[in-house]
Amino acid sequence: MPGVVADSVVNLCGAIGLAVAAATLHRRDPRGPLTARLVALLAVVAALFLLRGIAWWTDSATLDRISLIPAALIPLGAVIVTEGLLRRHVHRRLKVAAVVGGLVLALAGALGPVELENHHTMVLSAFQLAGFAVCAVLLLRRDRPSLLAWENRAIDRVAFGALIVIPFIITDFRVLAPDMPVRLGALGALLAVTAILIAGASAEAQRQGVWLTLLRISGAALLGAAAAALSPDVDAAQLTRFCAVAIAGVLTIGLMGDALRAVLEAREPGVLDSIGASTAITRDELIAELTRQPVFESARRCREPALAGYDPPVLRDFLASRRVLRRADAPWGRAATDPAVERMVALMDARHATHVIVLSHQPVDLIVLAVSVIAADPATETALALVGRLLLQAPEASADHAHM
């Protein structure tokens, strides 16, 4: 049936996405006090989605019942993560309730009589929802002054994510949502872990992550709707299934792609990493080190004598307040007929340059380089600005050193 296939695919995507998120968190901070708690919770939830996806796909009642074990342990995992976020123990009764309730429901689900399945589902759903709600309340009502600013921001996002997940969890229980065409608990979990990974980045990276996630979701929804339109008998339920499967798949692929890109970037040091690990001291040594990087391989230093044809006295005032010039920004806030602008444009055209890093305006001392359009992105622009500052602070070679 289409509903069973959609449920299975969404859960399998959730299992893969959560496993990737757990690996990403472990790679970021393998020995962090909160990492083990988050990874353990994600592993339990991923096991639940994996067992469910396989059970529903293969129509295995045994695997379906086994999947109730990790489902019952999720509230306990949420309590453990909450303790790690707050850096203190929750009330002992709450922890006992999570442990005892989880064990009882796990055993009852796996070994209890089939006749009580509906009753067990009702109790399990209430137990899960109550666990998430209580954890969210504990996080929102925390002692903010006792935590660091970044911890408070991260907790706010996690608490908001926990509240957002609750409606998705409800759809996983047919007793509570009998008319839902597809179960969305795994989709909610994918959204939650995506938000957690975004929350761990810088402010600018968070904004970029949010926009990228919104783009992925909207694009996947449109793709699902387009795929549904190809089906001969399309109704609202079928449209919902197609969109849910597409969004879950795109979010999972996005998590996998982000994780792989992070691993590859870590293995290949960037420009700033190479400079940080370099033994270069003088300005010329740093420039030579830079030219080994693909982005800076065209970089050439132009001192004032080599720029005699471009009237260095005319350029001095123009360069005094600038550190990096982009050819795309010409005429840099001045008239295109300004003599300094004309000479700078001529210099960049003659050297086929896209950027000029100003080391000094008196005497004129420049780094001229061409950045490929493929490599021209915000990260490269930031690297250029930082490299310019590093070169400004680097000493020139001494006379003795220069004659060695």
C-alpha cells in the first residue's frame, strides 16, 4: 500500500539522517560532556526508525514489536540530555519515572499480549509526549544566570525544537491520528537534528543554515508535488505522502552532504590553516607560502618601482583607506574618470587581476592576484581580508637575512 511504503521510506531516511547527525556531533567534540548524551539519544531514536522502517516494509510483526523497546526509552534519553544541557541533575522522581516507565513499557510492548496493543499505544504515546513536554519546560524555566550566553542560546533552540517535534510524534500513533496519510515522526526528528547542528555554528553560519534548510524543504516539497502530479490518481493523501518522502529524503541527503564536506575540508587544510602551520616569518616567506594555495597561486607582489607606469603618487591617497580592492566593485565609490581609479583599473586589467591587497600606500606596495570565478565566494573574500592583515603585521626581511 502507498501509505506503508511512504511510512517505511520516511523512517529509513530518519534512521540514516540521525546516524549521520550522531557521527557529526561526535566528530565535532568526541570528548565533550554533552556529546555522549546526545549521541546515545540519537542512536536510540535511529534504532527505532530503522526497526520500524524495516518492519513496515517487510510486514514483520516481530520487528514491529521489538521497535517498541527503543520507543519506550526515548523519554529517558531526553531526560539525560536535559541534564547535560542544564549541567545539573533533574528531580530524582522524574528520573525514576523515566527509567521505570521506559522499562515497563519496553517489556510490555515486546512481550505483552497482542490484545492490549491499542492500550499500550495510548500509554506509550502519552509517556513520550509527557517526557518531551516536561524536558522542554525544564529547559525553558532554567536558571539562566548560571549558564553561559552560548549555552542559553543553544538551550532555547533545543527546547523550541522539542516543542516542534511533538505534533510530528502524534502522527506516529494511529490511535491519536487515524486519518494521517503518512507518519511524520521521523521527519520531525530530521528537522530537530538539523536545527541542533545549525545551532552549534557561528551566528552568520546559523543564518546561512536556516536559509539553506528552508530552501531544501521548499524545493523538496515542490519536487514531491511535481512527482505526485505524474500519478494518475492524485488526492490530498497521496500528495502529502509524496511531499513527506521528498522532504525526508532531501534533508537526509543534505545532512550526509554537509557531513562529507566537513570531513573532506578537515583533511585538506585551507589557506589560513596552512599559514597557521607554516614556519614562515617574513612577509616574502608568507607570500611564497600563499602561492602554494590554488586561490593564491597567481599572487604577485608589486612594489612602487615596478608600478612607476601607474603614477604611485596618484594612487597613494586612494589606497590609504583601503585594504582589499575587488575589480567587480570598481570604481570603488569614486567617479570612473578619477585618475587613481583609471590607473588602478589599468593595473588590474594589465595583470588580469580580480583582487588587489594593499600592503602599504606609502610607498605603494601591493599584492595583485586573480581569483577564479569558481572559487569566488564569501569564504574566499574573508580569507583575502585576513591574509591582508597577516601580511601587514609580518616583518620585512632584514638586510642580513636578505643577503644570506
